[in-house]
Amino acid sequence: MVSNQDHVNPFAAKIEEIKGVEHLEHLQEHENIKIYKRAKKILDTYFPNEEMGDQPQGISETGQYGWVPTPGAPADYTGF
């Protein structure tokens, strides 16, 4: 949560209190890239110390969706 030395952001504190950070983290897996980007921006801005991944599976650094192989699947497995 963003805070100055003696000042805690009351809005960020309330969001943490009502488990809003978990909801924002969940939105990072949303199929709509705009929702993913907005949730990420909020988390990066107001909760920079929280542990989370940079990209949900299937989204490249450029924001494009891509195929992500299933861990432990055979090399020729397509998932279909």
C-alpha cells in the first residue's frame, strides 16, 4: 500500500480491509485486456509491495494474447 513515512492512504487501507486487492489481482486474469491493464495499473500504483506476477498467462509483454502450453503436457499436446 502506498504511504508516506507517517501517512497511510486511507482509501488504499480500506481496499485492503475489504479484500479489494485480491479482487484486483483476479481481474488481471480477465479476458478483456483493458480490464487487465486497469487492474494492473491500480495495483502497481497503490499497492506496489504486494506479491504478484507481472503478466497473466497467455499475455505477452506487448499485451497480445498467445498460446501457453499446459505444464507437464507432451510436446505435441494441443489441448483440443
